[in-house]
Amino acid sequence: MSRIQIPEPTPEHPEILAPAGDVSCFLAALAAGSDNIYLGLKQFSARMQAENFSLTELSRLTDLAHESDCRVTVAMNTLIKPSETDAAYRLISRLENQVGIDGLIIQDIALVDIARQAGYTGSITLSTLANLTHPASLLEAKRLGADRVVLPRELSIDEIHQMSDACPDGVVLECFIHGALCYCVSGRCYWSSYMGGKSGLRGRCVQPCRRVYQQGGNTIQTLFQKGQEALRGGDQQGRGRFAEKARSGRTRIPGERVGDTGDGRRLRPGGRFQTGRYFSCQDLSMDVLVKTLTGIPHLVSWKIEGRKKGPHYVYHTVTAYRILRDNPGDPEAKKTAEGILQMALGRPNTRARFLPQHTAVPVDPSGQTSSGLLVGKIGIDRQGAPFIKPFIPLLPKDYLRVGVEDENWHTTLPVTRFTPKGGTLLLRIPRHKTPKAGVCVYLIDRREKELTQILNEWQNRLECMPERTTENVTSRPNRVIPCRFTRLPDMVVHASLPQGKETRGARKFLSCLWVSSKSAAISHTVINRFGWWLPPVIWPDEEELWKRIINEAIRNGAKHFVCNEPWQAVFFNGREVDLVAGPFCNAANAFTLASFAKLGFSAAFVSPELTKEDFLTLPKVSPLPLGIVLAGFWPMGIGRHDPFGIRPNEVFQSPKGEGFWTRRYGQNTWIYPAWPLDITAHRPELEAAGYSFFARMEENPPKSMPVATRPGLFNWEGDLL
């Protein structure tokens, strides 16, 4: 279907890209004057908790948007499983022919090829989940066929300029200006998936980072005792893991002193401990700083996060940033916009790393980390009924939340009558959820009379738009030609230089090291015997350093490299090396693997997030020899921010008693669970399915780490929700 002609955004006049999780939010974005609206469908959306849209619904909304000179972009930014490629193809074909959308946002690079085969002619945007974090990655993005790249939210203004300077013609950039922040780097968070099978890469994140965690005091002792009880209770699986770790020196043995942190510090059993939401970020808000983003070459889109937010949030944020964009030098306009943003009802705001001279940790463990405007605290009257005396007037149809989002007992409820500032509002809360006095109450959505009227007017316009007929798509994308089975050496990935026979080489396995300036400078007679793993994240200010390290390693004889972003292939163009796509590249289907082959990879690891069924299916259709991580300490997440209040190399625990620890590597914090990944028992099945090589990731956990009492199967027995 033909698209209408809408003027392209420019660096001098960037578009405001608004979120929409339902029809009301979409209409609010139009009413506020958004230039582009992004949304998800019932499938393949990274915000599956939002209401999202059907195709019939979206076709009418798209026509309405085009009438208003507004583009529509669909986010299909999830990991695509092997069995889903045909469905993704059919959906994109219908988006092209039935709806006529203007853009696609994708995480999985398989969709570049699939979309073009489906006849899609619009723009293709690589999401933050695609993890393009350094300048040279933009060249590979263009090479694969992307038109637009969303920049990471962890970048400073100087790093945004670096990305802009490296951006090739034909590619434009998009950056976030407002909305929720994640502690972990996008595309590098497996926290929700590893702990409960609900994958953030699949749009199902349950936000375990927002929970309260504890470190110190009895934490280590309690976890250790739980491990001992499991052993005494006949947990054979746990006993076996404990024995293996004890033999390797990676855990304590019974009778060892409690509290040895592994870094020279000690904790007294029964001593003081700290609790807090150490990984729960505040909301990003660039507000008046967006002026500094105007005119940056290739940067044409300002993106607002919030597909799970209400129309009030969408209307106010879009309105505020339009004012700031269109009136950059007007102090009165600035004041007006700031007041509007205050009523957007998000979390407390942060600029995070945006200003390099004022880098702020966006985490306040003791502060408010829930969304919403604090409007009062619970009081209890003589009859035991909860009430509040609001700090601001409350309107009918306002929506309140009692408590914070990560507490099971929290509840939401509407306001039924006008309540003046300081007046008394009785709260009708189910008896089993009655909160204690002093619990905070937040305003999370507001439907002012004026906004309701505006939305009704736009709804009437929508009702006049004709529905389109739906046509089934029976075609499918071209099949990827699978490769022949090739047996390759297994890999053992070490955190530090191994000693003894592992430095002399072996035929059955390849010893590997994480690349660093120190490791790359080892003896010329040894370096070619090792495989060299690149980190999962490289930041703009690190790129030149990594280029030098890689060049030095190759000059010294290094031949085997594992890239943990597909974009790192750019560092090896024209080099005669063995290049493997690592497990952090999140390969989950044959089309992604075919794209890796185009980038120069000779083999690839599959994503550890897949299920048993997916693992066993993929080798039969893969164009590359496949490997899989069988065991080791897989990081649940990697973040650029320091965990304010959490000491590295010391165990901390969740409300459920689960143990974790962190370690700082370069600019990034790696978060590990106390139970390692271990699907070693399933190796025979994987070999029979056609896997060519396997890997084990060695890490040196804290000496105080408790015995693992739960299996580290990841999603092997799950559904990868």
C-alpha cells in the first residue's frame, strides 16, 4: 500500500516519537502533536504487558495519523524463536499491505531479511536491544540494511556526538529523552528470564531489578546454612554441585569461617546489614537539556519511553517536549514545559550519564523508585479504615496506587469524588490488602475534564475512518540453507590466565580468555593457542582502545576470536582470523545466523535463553556450525552504572533468599546468581541434535558464596515467555 508523503525530520527539527500502549494513548499522542507514534502488536512486542493493538484497529489508527501528518512505527523488538519466522513474515506482509506503517523497530536482525522478503518498503530501526553501543557498529548496521539506530540510554552528550560523527550516510539516529531507565544495558539483561522464565528480550520482564535486596549482617550466614541444610537433607544434585565446586576451590567447605568476602574485607555474622532497591533506577528526563541535542548530525528523533503508561503521561510529555523543541531560547516556555513534565506522573527524574562532568548514579536505594506523583500517606481512623489527606487536589477518575509496584500487597483504585488539598479521602481497599499507617500513595493516572474532552473528539474522528479488509498471507520466506555438521573444539572460558597444561594447548578443547590489555600481551608462543572473547558491551570512549588491543593481539599471533556483539565483526574486516559469534549475540533462529555469516562469522553460539525444543531444532536449519554454553556463571545482567550501596564480590540476597554477587569489569558491573548455569546432563541430546562445540564459563566467585541449591537450567524446561 502506498504511503503518504510526510516531511522527513531533520537534526535542526527532530521528530517527537511518542509511545502508545492502547488506543487512548495513541489518540493522546495525536492530540499533543506527536510527529511519530511507536506501538506494539499482540505478538513480537517488547512490552507485552501493554494492551497493544490488533491489525484492524491499527489500520484505522494509521489512516487517522497520516491525516495528521504523523508517522506510525511498529515495534517488533523481541527475540524471534526458530518456530516464529514464518509468523513474523506473514505479520510484516500484512503491516505493509493492509496497514501501511512507516517504520519497524527490531531487536533481532533476522527481521531485516524477513521484512524485505515480505515486501516491506518502510524504514527499519535497530532497537536499543540490538546493543549498538560503539561508533563502528553503525557501519555494520548499514551493511545489514538498517535505516535507523536507537542509541543506548547510558551515553553522555559527548558520546552521542561520537556516534553521530561515525554515522554513515543513509543511517539516522534516535535517542531517548524521557521515561524509564533500566539498570542493565538493553539486550544485556537476562535477570527476569534466568530467575523465572519471563524474558526481557521477549517482552515479558517482571522487573526483578526493582525489588528490595539485602547485603551484610546475616545474609552470608543464612545462605550458607540453607546450603548446608540441603546437603544434610539428601539433595543429591546439590551435593554433587557442592563437591565439584569444593574440589575446584570455588566454594567454602563446612567449618570454614563465615564472612570471608574474597577481597580482604570481613563481615561479622549477625552484624549490621543494608536493604534497598539498589538496582531500581529513576526515570530519565532531559527536559531543558534537549536543547543540546538540536543540530547534531544524523540525530533526527527524540524518543519518549512509556508504552505501559496512560494517556495523561503521553499527552503531557509530548506537549512539554514540543514546547522545548520549538521554543529553545524562551525562558517562559521552558518554565511552562517543566511544570507540565512534573505532572507526567513518572518516577523521580535523573540525567544519568548525559552530562559527563556531572555523571549521576540513577539509583537511590532509599528513595522513591515507583512511578507516580506522591500525593499523601496512609492514615488509619478510629474504625480502622485507611484514608489520606492529599498534598494536591484529587479529581474524579484520578487513579491512585497504594504502595510500591514490587510489593505483592500494593493496590490501585480510582478516585470517585473531588478532594481538595488537605481534605480527607477514605480509601476502599480490600481488607486483606489494608496497608499500615505511613504507606505512600501515588497518583499514577489523571483524566482531566479537558483531556477527556479532547480524547473524545479524536475518538469521534477515529470512528469515521473506514475499516480495511484483511487478507491472509499464504507465502513464506525463503528457507535458509543449512550447513553440514562440523565438529569443533570445545571452549573453556577463563576469567584469568590458566596455568599448566591449559597454556600448552589441547586438541579436545580451546582455552579462552576475555580480551584485555593485560591478557593480550602474554607470550607470543602461547597467545595463538587461546581463544579470545570480546566483552558484551563496548562504549564509544573505549572503541579505539579495543581496536589497538585487537590489533596487538593479532600481530602477536592470536587467531581465534569470539565476538559478543555481532557489530564487533567490523574490527576484523579483511583479517585472516577464526571469528565466532558469541552467546551474547542472542542468535535464536536461522535468519539471524545467516546474517552473522554475511558479517564474516564462521560459527556461532546460540542464545542461552532458548528452551529445550528450540535448542534441539536450531542445528537442523542453521547455516553455521553451532555451539552452546553448557555450564558456568552466566551473568544475569550487565550495567554501566555502579550499584550504589552494593559492595562488589560480596553476596547479597533477594526477598526470597536467593543469593547474588557483582563484579566490576572495566566500565561495567556484571551481576551473577549464586547458582551457575548447568545443562551438562543434556549434552548427549545436544550432540545428537547437531551441535558442533560446547563451552564452559569459568569465573572466580566470592569465597563466601553459598552452595547452589537450585538448578541452573535457565529456560531449558520452560516456554521462554
